[in-house]
Amino acid sequence: MAVPTNLNHVLLIARDDAQRQSIAALLQSRAPVTLCQAGSSADALALLKEQSFDLLISEVEVEPLDGWRLSRMLRAGLFRSAADTPFILLTATHCERIAETTARAYGIDEVLPIEQFERLPELAGRVVSNGPWEKKLSVLVVEDTPDTAELISRVLQPKYRVQIAADGAQGVEMFARGDYAVVLLDVMLPGLSGQQVLAEILKLRPSQTVVVMTAHGGLEIAESMMGQGAVDFISKPFRVEQLRHVMEVAIQREDFMVSNAQFADKVRALNSRNAQYQALSDTHQRVLSHLSTVIMELDNEGKIRFLNPAWEVLTGYARDTSMGEPFLSFVDNSFAREAGQVEEMLRSLYRGETSYQSCEFKLRHARFNSRWVGAKFNTLLDASGKQTVTLTLDNIDERKQAEQQLQHLALHDTLTDLYNRHFFDQQLNLLTESARRHQDSHALLYIDLDHFKVINDTHGHQQGDAVLKEVARRLTQCKRSSDILCRIGGDEFALLLLHTSRQDARIMAENICDAMCQGHYHFEDRIYVVSCSVGIAEIDGKLSAQTYLQQADIALYVAKRRGRNLAHLYDEQDQDSSDFKASIRWVQTLNEAIVNDRMLLHFQPVVRCQSREVVYFEALVRLLIEDKLVYPGDFIPALERAEDINLLDHQVISKAICMMSRYPLLQKVAINLSAQAFDDARLLPLVEEKLKQYGVAPNRIIFELTESASLSNLDASRQMMQQLKQLGCEFSIDDFGTGFSTFSYLKRIPADSIKIDGSFVREMHLNPIDHALVKSICEVAKVLGKRSVAEFVEDEKTLIELQALGVDYAQGYYICWPMDIEALQAHYGS
């Protein structure tokens, strides 16, 4: 209901600022009223003496006066506002009948519980529309003698609104239409008798207050009607004082009966709520008793004052002996950093500097090793107003073990256990900066095995992996303790030599070549002779880390072209070699193929592990050069070295979205992004443009970025992911497990899914380490609310094992080979 248009100026008096602002906003949302606010009766008195208002709204407790006395002063004409100005009282506690009775005495129009303040516009409309204040109870007098009726009317009129019925039938009719506090009923009436009228009235309203008027000798009838339901009687003729007294008693009885009924309803409601609370409390207690999470409360001194049974399971300590003990006494101090963090968090919470904290630390166990727990702290005021702390503790020991495994993987190669490419990039950057600052000299050896591909192709990857492990062992024997040996990928290794001159680096490289070719590698019944080529770059701090890596790569290329089993130190002339220029021309040829639309997309399905239904397709790029298909492994490294991979990204995105609009089979497609995509300012506008151009919904696109690529510039990768996700696209981390695989990394990356690296999946049913890693990554994904995808699924056993582990999706040659769109439609239908 809208506020009346004639309501222009309102005074609102309430102590609580937030409550007052809520009421003011409600009133002003219904009509453009001028609203004055006061936080106390003193402020209100000052306003009332200066201004005139159309409506007053006040709480009861507005010190120094209360709302009742403010109303009395208003009705006495002490303010500039008219004495009959409408007045609405807001109460914290409320009994309707008592409120109405008190309101009559103090001249208050309406009383409203403050929790129902949403009704204020409706009440304001009612009290303003009713005109000047008048709070009289209505009385119906059923009397056939005009003189008696006139006398009763004169006596009661000043205090009550009196209506006269001349006979019983009229009395019943008027009662049915009206609302009367008291009915004065004559016994002797023409037509319907007093008893009949009483019966009709009580039929309409059983609780109606009726006072019977009898003549001399009518006491027996009065007694009978009292038994019938009348509340009192008065004998005629009566004195004025008698009539007033009987009426006051009747009204008080009416107030009492109604108030008593209302209180009874409230008591019943309270009992019902108490029963509900008890049932809820019992339910909560059962839940607390069966939770695996520890629920705990600490008093204002940090001592335990509540524990659920999960505490005994987690720590082995009994609840009764733990109660009252300082919580910090159960924290394992052998992990000093984490223990100090918990102590500082508690101080911060108790000082009121924060209301929420979370951390992970070790908790002591009564009999076994301490356990890692994840804790969440919240502050809470107890019944006495003292600051307490509630906390939850979850056992994360298994998760921590998985994380430690992943942390090792973050810096180490899974096959050789040497440092990996990510760690190498970090150290190369550090050495470059160190050389620049201290004018020192370091060296980079880029090592590549000669003809290793022959071993892989002839004897298989398993034999090739065995050779790589032995090579890693021999390289480790060759290096100094201060040197840093890393496996870059495949059969490529890098050795960072600290504080080493050009000449010493050359000697070290030549020693490595000699050691490698002199060694005989025995595996099963075969003997292998493996040589290597080494490219050397001096790290003098004058160039970037990337440039030094390029120099070592070029030097390696020269060493291989000059016959292999050689070490070559980079110099400026290497860039002029015809072979290097030929490599650049190859990159140019690839660029021409992209520009001339000799790029194809094949699609490989990704299926749900449990049902094996297709969830989406991964788009895989191919180049058509001289009528032959060229696969990504042949051209992407060259494009990346030339830093011209963005063109390929753009072409793949454009072509994939175009094909999605043309072929309904491609309902959802995953598109791979290169390692340089995060640094491409044109990528996001291109995606938006193509989605709009072809009318493809963003949620049909999944962008995939390899873990190592995203880690090379984590902040930029995260920003790019967030922008594409805001657009509506999904994101997946590809080849997870080969890079810096930690929880902190996954928490910071807004990916929807994690694609487990195929090197773990391929032989997971044979290799328990691979199996454990796949399981750990799957569990990590579930904890973080991300989907898991397994690639390189090449047989039925692997797929069944993935189902058992709870991996969400799978793809691989066993499920389906990548196909062009025509073959895909023929296989799955259009």
C-alpha cells in the first residue's frame, strides 16, 4: 500500500541507526515524504517544538522519555503539531490487546511490533485516512424504551461510541454488521426476547461481552442469561455510577479475556518452538557426534571449552582430559613456522584485528606421529560478551603426502629424477641476474643425445627410457657438486656451470662427450653405445636468459651439423651458418602454409569414463605441405623458437569456431593454446569477435594450456584465464603433473578441469608409481572442485582402472583416433 499523498512531513524516532535507516528507506520508497529522524526523545522534543508533522512514528524506549509519554504530550497540545496528529508506536515485545488498551489510554493510533515494520506504509495510510485521532470503544445498546436508551447514551457517550437498537431483531442485525466491545442487552424486548438475542449474538461471536439489563423481579432471568453466556447484569432503574462501574468491569474483563487468549497463544507457540529447538538440538548433537571434522570452541584465554568426538579420532587424546587445556599445547612445535603462524593468528583474532583466519599445521597425536590439519578460525562473542574463537579441524595428512609428491614433481623430471625444465628456467634467470650484478661468468651446456631416436624407434620407449636413466646417472657423475643438471625434455639435458670461464666450460663439455661415448649401456641382452653433442653459451649478464638459451641451442645445432659427439662454444658467426638460415626458411614455409589456409583440424573425442558417451572433442592441428600431413611435433617447436606461434593460435581459434557453427556434431570443442598465448593482447578480442561472428555460445569452448606454459608466467596466465572465463569459456590445464604441480598453483589458476599427463596414464596399470600419481591428481582435482581428464588411454585395462579411480573423462587411441570432420561425421553421425 502506498503512503497517502496528504502525508508530507513525518517524524521517525528510533535508537538503532540501522533500524531507523531501514524504516526511512521503506517509507521514502513508497512516497516522496519529507522525513526527519531522531535517535532519542530529547532530539525529538527539539524537532517537535520547531516543526509541525503529519505523522509521528516512535519506538517505546527513546530515552529520556518513552513513546507513551511523547504521545500524551502530543495529545495535550504541547507541540506545534496538532493534538490529533496520528501517532504510531513501535514495540519490541507485543501483546495485541494490552497494546490496544494502553494505546486508548495514551491516545496512540496504532501499535506495531518493530519486526513487522514493513507494514508501516499500510498503517500510515490507515491512520492518516481515518482523520483526527479518536480511540473510542463501540457499545451496542439493545433497549426498547426510548428514555432509558437516551439516558444510557448520555452517560456513556463521552467515553464510548454508542449505537442504539430499538428491538431484538435490529440488535442482532446491527451486531452482525459491527464490531462492539460491549453489548448492553435489555431482557424484556418486543419480538425476539433477550434470551433469543443473546443466543444469536453468542452464535456469531462466542466470546462477546454482553451485560444484561433487568427490571425488578428479573433476577432469575438474569441468572439464566449469565449461565447462557452473559458476563454481568444491572437492575433497572440504575444509578449513573452503577452503569459506569458495570461498564468498566465489563471492559476490563474483555481486555483480560482477550489478553489471556493472546498470551495463551504465545505460550503455545513458545512451547512449540521449544520443542522444535530441542528436536533441532538433538539433531545437531547427533550430527556433531558423527562428523569427521573436529568442531572446537576456545574461551577468551585460548583454552578448549568444547569438543566433539572427532577430536579423539584425530588426536588420540580423550575429550575430558583435553577440556580446559590451552589449544596451542596440542600444536606440534617442531614445525616452527606453522606453529608460530597459528599463535599469531589467535592473537590477531582475540585482538579483534580480524574475524576469520585459516591455515594448515601439524597437530600432535597421543600415540602416533603428528598429523597435518586444515583449520578455519572464527571469532564469536559468548553469552557474557567475551571474545571466544570457534574452529574446525580436518585431517589433511593424505592430501599433504600427495602434495609433497607433487612438489617433488614440480622441480624434478619423473623419469630421471633430475631437475626439470621449470627449475632450469628459474635457475637460468637467477644466474643471468647474478652475472649482471656481480660481473661474474657462468656457463650453460645444452646436451642432446646423438641418434637417440633410433633406439626409441627400434626398441621402443621402454628401452629408450632405460637408456635415458643411465645417461642421467653418468651425467651426474661428470658434474661438480655446485653444478645444476636438468632434463629439458626428450633426450635433451642442460647443465648450468656456476663461476665457470669459457675455457673451463669447453673442457667440461668435452669431458662429458668423452665419458658418454666411452660408456657401454647394458639393458637386458643388448649393449648400447650412446654419444652426445653439446652446445655451450657463456652467461656474462649482458643478455637475457632466453638469449643465452638460444645461443646454446644454436651452438648445439652447429655441433650436430659438424659431425656430432662434439662440443661447440657459441660465437657470433654461428648465426650466419647456412644451416641455421635454412631453419629460418623452414619457419617461413610454415607461416606461408598457415596464411594460405593449408591448415587442417582433426578432432579426437573426450568421453565420460563411466558411460563412455562423448562429452566434447579436442581440436588437433595439422599442416598440409606438399600434399603431406605435417604433425604439431614437427612444426610447433620451430614456431616457438621463432616466437611466431601467435599466428597459429589465431588460425586454430578462428577455424575451430567457424567449424562449430557449420557442424552440429561439434557441440563442445577444446582448443589448445600455445605457451605464448598469455602474452598475446590480440587473443581475447579475436575470441570475442569470432564467437559473435559465427553465433557460437562461449560455454561451448574449452581452452587448454599446458601446465609448463601456464607456469612460465603464472600471473599473466591467470589473468588471461579469468578474462576468457568472464567471457563464458571454460579452461583446462593440459599435461598436468609434468610441471610445477602444487596446490598453491592449482588454487591460483581458475581452471575448470585438469588433464593428467599421458606419461602417467599410459602404463598406470603396470606401474604402481604412475598409478599413485594419477590417483593423487584425481583426488586433488576433486578437492578443488575441478574435473579430471586422462589422456593417452590406449587399452581397455587403463580405461577400467580410470573408472575405478573416479577420473571424470578420458581420451586416447583406444577410444578413438583423431579424424577430420568428414570421417568424424561418418563415425558418429551428423
